Amino acid sequence: MTTALSSHSAPHDPPPAESRHLRLVGDGTPDGTGPAASAPLVGYLLLVPEGTDVTELFVKDRPRPQIRPVHPTTPAPAPARPAGDDVVRIDPTRHVAELDGRELDLTYLEFELLAHLVSHPHQVHSRDRLVTAVWGYDHIGDGRTVDVHIARLRRKLGRAHRQRIVTVRRVGYKYVPDTAACHRP
């Protein structure tokens, strides 16, 4: 490991105990003529395999080792596919909700609430569960916060689609993609 030591330490002071594996590399000006006067310190983190002599990396007129990117050991997640049905579509990558092909103007919490409901169709969510899933913390107080956001979402969905968010009395809400299913007993 390589690092620059504190500028407060004198050149011959022993390094602090926690830096026993750290070495100062490149002490001096870029042309190697001596110590830098008052140039700002710039730090770089250089990861090299164990056992590598890092001083060899900075020798003039030597070929530089090939620098390769580190490949993650776990595969990258697949890009998020838009969720939803033929009418309401949620694109989590772009953070956009579309209704009949037009983009809805939603606040952050309205988007998160709609995205959560759409990604779990026909599943009943209690108000507390929605607060935990969307707001990210346990709800303190009454369920009016969720009720207000649901009312705003229904207004933004419009008269033709507001019934897709169904109230389950004394429990919470669910999203029903098929509007004909909303009116079944």
C-alpha cells in the first residue's frame, strides 16, 4: 500500500503505528530535483498486487505496466425492464411513469408508491406496509399520509383509470391492472 504521510511530520520522524505498512512514494517535485515548495498535495490510490515493488512503477525510461480494469466477481444486474401493464408503465431506470403512452407528472413519493403497487398487482398492501416499503421507515401516526398520496395518484391517473387503485376497506390498497376486474365482487 502507498500513501502520503501527513505534512506535519518531519522527514525523519517515525511513521505512526497504524501506517506501518504504508510508504511515501514520489517525495519531491515532478522533475525529481527536490522537495516541492508549496504545491498542493494530490493523492492517488494505487492498487497493486501484493509483493509488487511500487518504486519500480515510477522509474523513468521504463515501460509502464499495463493497467487493466478490475472485473467484478458478481455479474452486473440486468437493466431494469419497465413494469406495468398496457396502460400504466413504470420505468425505474428513467424514474418515469407513463399512462396510455404519456408521461405522468408525479412527485418522488407518488412515483415510488405507484411503482410499488404496479409491481405487485392484485396484492393487498396495508397502509403500514406501504409506508415501510415506500417511505422507508416505520409509520408514526395515522394512515392519512398514504390516503392523501393515493388520492393524488388517482387524480393524476384520471377518471378513466383511477379505479385501478382499489381501496380494501380497513386494510389498505391494491393495484388492479384490468379495470373490468375492479368491479367484480
